[in-house]
Amino acid sequence: MRLASVVLNVFDLEEAVSFYREVLGLKVSADTSTAALLVGADGSQLFLRSLSSHAAHPAGGIGVHCVFWTAPSPAALRRCEQVLKDRHAHTATHEADGFVWVEGRDPDGVPPSGVAGILE
């Protein structure tokens, strides 16, 4: 079993598409003026849905708390960390027993989403 897709509601669709394409290397498979489907090389899917800027922010409520992706290599993990830092979205990097996870906020400020990997 593996996670196949995630749906995220966003305020600025164009900014969110740019962010997830750069950070995760996803490709746009389909898009409309209010939604986009981004797909990873492994077939994983990220659906982005544009909401009004007056929509309630989901942090702290029930629903998805955070989303983590795995990096295929230490170099890919460090690349993601640098992209988050370049976008001023990096919040923390943690290392323990050879396992590393990098946390960041998405363009809407949704609390930690991240990328995890194992250092070699």
C-alpha cells in the first residue's frame, strides 16, 4: 500500500503550482482556472484547488495535519531543503540516527509539510 494522492486547498493556485513543481519536482498533468493536478514520476498525485482568500485556514482543525514526501537520495533531500530556504519557506531540519526530515510551510503558510530521507 502507498499513498496515491493528496488534495490541498490553496489561496493562490499559480503560486502553489510553482512551489510544488520546484520543491517536489512534480509535473502539471491537467489544470483549469481553479484547480491543477500535479504528478510525480512514481505516479503520486497532488491536486491543488483554489479557494477564496476569505476561506477558513485549516491549521489546528480536523483534517490533514501535515504531508510528507520521501526523497530518493540525500542529494534530492538537500536540494528540497535549499529550495525551501530560497523561498523563505524552510522552518526546520532534523537529523537523528541517519534519518533526516526537512520541514517547511507552503505558500499559504499551512504548517509543516516536509520531505524525509535517509543519509548515506
